[in-house]
Amino acid sequence: MTEDQPAEAVKLVVAALCSSPQALKNSLGKLQACRGEIDYRGPAHPFNLTDYYREEMGEELERTIISFQLPACPVELIELKHECVELERALADEAGRRTANLDAGYLDHGKLVLASLKPAGQKIYLGRGVYADLVARYGGGKYQPFEWTFPDFTSGIYDEDLALIRQRYLEQLRSEPSPGING
């Protein structure tokens, strides 16, 4: 008979899509206030493979991938998603338009998962209105996207960011071995 095992710790990430450098700065400050130290901040990448957010957020959008220092239980994705939604509202402009779209997620050695409030065939319901969207699996030295993965994640522009975050995550697991995190 198999016994319950604690969940392996994951590395919480946010893919911050912002309308300006100031919006990114404001987002990072609020994220750090909620979640603690940011241990990785990638460069801002142009978000130009889709115009999905253009009407709401403007023309010159950029996405930055960040990760948090402390390892977490995978179920913390639910709370992180709700925190990000609240931060998006708090950071909206005077007309109520978002200046930041904060996609909460996590990675581990084998996958990249983003949280969503919208159901779809590949998404798994976690609770409190949040779904886990499996965006990529690790293989061949990088996170490999699926046919449903967002165009910017499919393009490979975040491959280096994800590789560096994964490296930090694996170093944390080796230096702070634990049997897992109870969720």
C-alpha cells in the first residue's frame, strides 16, 4: 500500500506583462510585499506575437519573468493567482484599465504551470476558481511547449529565463533538502 507523500517544493514565478517600465516597477514592489524576496528578474521582452492585450493595455507591452526566493507547495498557486488579480486591480489606471497582467505560476524540474481563472480542456481545476494550465514540460535541456501554449512561451524568448530559474530551483533543492512540503 502506498502512503501519502508530501508534495515536492516548487519555484513560484510570475510572468509580468506591463504597459511601461513604471508599471513593472510598481508590480514588482507589490509582488515582493506579498511574497517576499524576488531572486530572479529577467529582462523585459517585447510582447508582440499577439495583440490580445493591445486594446486594454496599449501598444508597447513587455513581459518580464520573475521568481521568488522561498520554495512553496504547489497548492500555493491558488493564493498567488488571487494575489495577482488583486494587484492588477490595485495597479489599474484611473479609467480602470490594467497596467499589468500578472500571470502566476510555478516551475519544478519537470514542468511549467501557469494559473488561470478560465477553464479549458488541458486545465485542471485546483479550487477557488483557479485552474492549473500545464504550459510546458522539461526535456532536451529546456521547457518544451504544447500545442495550446501561449505564442510568446512557444517562441523560446523565455527559454534562458526559465533555465536560470530552474537552475536556482535545483540548487535550492540540493542545498536545502527536505522531504517535501505539506499542502
